[in-house]
Amino acid sequence: MQGMRGPHDLGGRKLGPIAIEQNEPVFHSDWERSVFGATICTIIKGAYTVDEFRSGIEQMDPHDYLAATYYEKWLFTMEYHLRRGGVLDRKDIAARLEAMRDGSAPPVRQGDDPELLKTIDWLIPNGASSRRDLPGKPRYRAGDRVRGRQVEAAPHTRIPLYCQGRTGVVERVHAAYPLPDRAVRHEAEQAEHL
């Protein structure tokens, strides 16, 4: 098995036409808005990183992954990491779902963390960058021929399977960023130019 072979690694595959929803809203329902907000909050609070967020989605059962909506995948990875971190357990989740079904669930407590709200208000329009300034020049320049790394059985990599072992030409060089593959495994940071 090489690199990403899960259902999330679809690059280069012929899948047929993609239905595009005209004037698609950002959120189709309130629960999606809640999942978005809760995910941003749990990342800001350090429950997991953006790279771990992506890696968590890759843990979904392939059939569930292909059937899930965008925010169902977000909900899956948030729950996955909060359970791994000991913040939630399956019994608490099951009890809350049952209480929601029978109408006995108390309302969700609204947070009162002005610093968190201030961070979110800034983060949403501005984003967050993991850009790193590296000394020296980039390893490659525009026009250089390169070959994509072959990654054997990696649980998480940002090198899609269709690029692995293939040659190409560098079109442009961007700033340096930490390698998500290493970050998700909690290895020492290693930044490279894109």
C-alpha cells in the first residue's frame, strides 16, 4: 500500500460530473453552523491542530466518508479527537443524543470567553498562517525537474497518490510551511518551501 489510498485521496480519478449547487449557502442548516463554530473553538483551545483535524477525517470508514456531507466529516473528526483527548466519551455522547431525541436535553450552555470570541472574530476574516521564514534559498527553483516522493503506507500525507513517484517541473516557489505529515505524527517540525 502506498501513500493515501483512502476515499479522501480522489485526485486523478474519473468520478463523473460534479453537481454544483447554484448560490449554495455556506451552511445548509443551523447544526452545520454549530459544528463549524465548535470545531474552530476546539482547535483554538488546543484540543487538536488543523493537520490533526484533516487526519481525523481520514479515519472515517470509507463507506461513511463517501456518504457523509462536508460538515458531517467535520463533526466526525471533532468527536474523534475529543474522545481521543478524554474530553468526551461514547457514553456521554449517547446519553446526550438520547436526551435530545426525547426532548429532555438542557439547552447548550453558551460560552463566556471574551478572549476566545475576540480571537474568532479576528480569525474568521483574516485566517491563520503557519508560514515560516527559513534562512537561505529554497531547495528548488521554477523550471527545476522534480519527482514526487513515494510514501509507503502513510496514515496521513499531503502527497496525493497520483503525484507519488511522478516527475514534473516546478512552476513557482512559495514560502515555507511545516510539513503536515510530520506535524500529525508529533515529530519535530520541519518546514519546506512549497
